[in-house]
Amino acid sequence: MSKKAVLFFLFFGLLFSSYSQILEPISWEFKVDSSNYSDSKKLDLIFEPTTEVGWYIYSSDNDPEAGPYTMFDFDENATYSLDENIKVKNVKTKFDSVWLADVRYLDNGGAFIQSIIKNNNNLSVSGFISYQVCSEIQKMCIPLETDFSFFKEIDSKEVLSVDYLNVKENESLLSFVLFSFLAGFLAILTPCVFPMIPITVSFFANKTQKNSTLDALIYGLSIIIIFTFFGVFLSLLMGPQTANDIATGLVPNIIFFTLFLIFGASLIGFFELTLPSGIITSIDKKSDQGGFIGLFFMALTLVLVSFSCTGPLVGSILVQSASGLKIQPVLGMLAFSTAFATPFTLLAIFPDKLKSLPKSGGWMITLRVILGFIAIIFSFKFLGVVDKAYHFNLLSRDIILVIWSALLFILALYVFGMIKLPEGYNLNKGIVNSMLGVSILLLSLTLLSGIFGNRLTYLAAYLPPQSPTYVDIKTFKRTPFFSDYLENDTFYDNIKFADIFELPHGLKGFFDFDEGMSYAKEVNKPVLLDFTGHGCVNCRDIEARVWPDQRVRDILNNDYVLVSLYVDDKTVLSEENWYVSSYDGKVKKSIGRQNSDFQISRFQNNAQPYYVVINPFSDQIISPPWGYELNIEKYIDNLKKGIDAFYEN
């Protein structure tokens, strides 16, 4: 055999084996906290997951209907009783573009805590954890189950006393701080603030360099302290459970929606959010006292005078921070005020640089109006949370797109100077203004095209799920994305588990391996096994971004027999269909556990999505399996390799 042939088979073997690994990038440590036992007979069972770098586990308090979650199943017995629900330590939050919702997760440092009441001395607690670990680096999710057992040795009194922290959250903290910092700079460019810069700087320019530098630093620090105080005040109002209640509650989200409408309307100029003039006058007089106290009140005067422009921006930051860490309002205001105070401080130290600033004018009013429209558009995020969480189903994708498109169209007309808003006409002219108007108009039309079949893939994270139909621009009638969408209904009349599962985009397929293999023999086609799951984020991503491609869909419908096997489905089968796994010796009762056991024992793999091409006649793999692949051309290439291999054999 030639060296090239040896290298070829070696490469193929390595490639194939790379898809045949049992992955379990997580370990568990179980502890007992007995610190409250003497007073209440209560013990805290602590489940600490440790994940490999880049992996995370979903929290137990995620909405089961909105995404994946971790489930604890305790074996019932008379020795103990559960006390309250499971608490989560060091939980984090992120927006998931597949589930179109915020999902909570844990990486290293987190823990699940279940309190129990001891009923007698022969205490015994056992059960299992059903969960999913995911990696955005590896682009895969793995459903797993882990057994747990406490107090195996009944007479043992050795327990660990663990001083654990309160529940905490981290909702993209860095991005929030950057957002707050950017908002601080935007506030400077508003018409309430920008003209104040030369007036303020001239006060320091008349002093000696040494005194002006110190006074400028005190002045800037005073601005930071004043704004940060608002964040400290809000953080003191937030208890441990406040953040989660705010994030999902009906009333808070309605309030936030209303606030952002008010902020937006104020920025556009329909009214001003102002403080009583008497307060401002009184504080302005105190700024004449001189010294550090005078500088502080001078800074406070600036903050209050600029309130009509900075108020909506500050309010937006505080609203956003209310659903995050308890310290998040403080960090948000600290970032905002630092950006806001920096130009005043630097220009007070170096007053010669004042000449390089652009002159104030109509561009500041235009910026303020644009920020107002952005605030109103953003307000629908909170309304969308309510609509989805409570299943009102009033805000469909099309309705949101129409609202956004209309708002941007009105904004574009304003930028072009064609309509008058409360601040008057936009009098700015020139190439920059024209380019701005054209950009906003194009964005408006792009959003509107989503109603007429444009999938708007990169905006999907901010929109409700897409309908299977769209409005045909020629007939203005709702039309399925695929011509056979309604025709496929009869195909599933006698398909096993078709009452439980459904394939997207009108695809035809099966949900049972044996049934799919039998049908494939009849039609002489290869089988494509699709190992998937209800909680598999990357599976939904493939289905949303790859499978709708007409070429992919045609191959799946015409050249393959698609068999989708859900590895996390909880449907319990009749007892005659149960079996004991040869892999782990456990009884497999549900559809999900049997499919998961099949994937592990047959293909030595437990990650999803996972695609395997099988020859139904030989029951053998005929092409290298693959996983999460968003490149449509590569996905099609994998499908074609399987077809070629089938007909070559």
C-alpha cells in the first residue's frame, strides 16, 4: 500500500473518530450545610457543578416553555421533606437569540441549593439531575443526567459547614457598563448640555493653572458623585429577589414600557422633564460660596439644569440596571457620570482646546430627536417580554416590524426636513445629513420587507418568532414560505409520535428510528439521523438559518429519509417498551432517554446537533457525521457526500 493511501485512511480515521467521543465536560460536588440545623432542623443540600473552560449549564429557574432548564428529581421517602424551591447561587443571564428570551445559566462558581427538613435520624436523600451543558466555542449542547445521594452512612454525623453567598446575577455586565459610558458621551452632545461647556470652562480659565486644575478635578468628581448617588439609592431598594421579579413581572415591564415612551417623547420635544425652578435657583446661589462646597453645588446646578436632556438617558440606564446585579445601578451611573464629567474636567484643565470643539447648533436637536425615536423603539422590548411570558400573543413579528418601520420612516422624513416635529423642522443640510436620512429610510424599508418574506436573519434575536407564512407583495395574501407547507399534513397521519413532534418548514420525516429505516428501504434512500432536543439551542439555530434554504430543504425532502430523534423528550412510553441499557445498566422509560442511549451506545457521541448518514440496507454509517454547521455550502456538501456514498455502494 502506498504512503499516500496510508495517510488518506489515517486522516479519514482521525476525522471519523473526532465525531465519536462521549463528552461530559462537567463534574459535580455535593455538600451539606448544617449551619441552620440546630434552630430549624433544616439542612441545605448544595450541588456544585464545575464545567470545563467555555462550557456552562442552564439554571433550574428558566421558564420551561421559553428554553432549556436544569431539573432535580428527588426520590421520595419518609426521612425528609423538601423545604421551598431550589435556590441558585451565582447565576448569570444572557439574551438567547434562538429562544428570543433571557436565559439564566451557571459556569464555574455557581451552585444549586435545596433546603430539606430532617424527619428522622435515618436520613437518606437521593435522586438524579437532568440538565444540559453547552459551549458557544465548541458550538454544541449535551444533555446529561447525574445521580446524587446524600447520607449513605446513616450514623455519620460529619457534615460540611458552607458559608455561601446570596443569589447574584451578571447580565452582560461589561456591555451594560459600555452602554452607560456611551450614554454619558451622548448626553454631552444634547442641546441642554453642550452649550454649558464654554460657560463652565470660562469660570476655571480665569484662575491660576494650579488652582484651576485642582478645582476642575473637584468639579468633575462632584458630577460623578452626584450621578452615582442615584445608582446607590436604587441599589439599596433592590432585594435579592427583586432583579428576577423585575425581569419577568407584568407590572414592572408595563411601567418600563411607559417610562421609555415618556423618555422618548420628551427627547423628541413633546414636553420637557424639568425640575421646579425654585430648586435650581436655590442651589445655584449656594455655588457662589466658593471653595469645595461651592464647586460641588456648581456641579449640582449643572446636573439639574441639564435634567431635561440627561433625565431620559439616566432613566434608561437605571431601568436597564434594575434587572441585573444589585450593584449594577451603581456601576451604570459611575460609567455614565465618568463619561459625562470627563470633557468638562479636561477642558477646564486645558481651556485652549475649547476652540477645537464644534459649534452648537441644529445638529444637537437632530441628535436629541433621533435618541427619542430609539427610546420609543426600544420600549417595545419590555412589551414583548410581557406578551411572550404571559402568552397574550398580541405582538406578532409583523406587527412589531410595522411599528418599527413606521417610526423610522417618520424619523427619516424629519431628517430630510419634510415634516415638522415639536422642535420644528430639521434645518440641517449637506451630504452628512442626506446620508443619515437615506440610511434611516433604508433601514425602515428593510424592516418592512420582513413582512413580505425577508427573514431578517441578523435581527431575529430582537423579533418574535417568524410565522410560517408571509404576505405576498403581488397579491397581498398570506402565502406559505414553501409551496408544499400545507400539503404535507397527510404524510403524518400514520407516523409514530407525529402527535408529539413536528418538523419545521414543512419538511417530511420520522421520529422513530425503526420506522424511518423501514420506509427508507421502501423508497431506496439513505437515512439522515438528526439527533436533536427541545432544549438544544444550536439545533434551533440550524433549523432557523440552514434548513430554510431551498437547496437544503429539497435535499432533505427528496433525497433523504429524515429521522429526528429527540434526546431530551420526557414522554414516558408504555412499560412493554422499556429496556435496560447495556451502556449504563439503567432502565430507559422515556423517548428522550432511549434516543440518548441509542446515540451514546451506537455512535459513541452525546452532543447535539449530530447528523449521521445511514444505509438502511446495511445499517452502517456511510459518511462522516457532522454537528453544528451554519455554513450552508458546507452543510450541503455534507449532505451530498452521504448521497454519493449511498449510491456508490
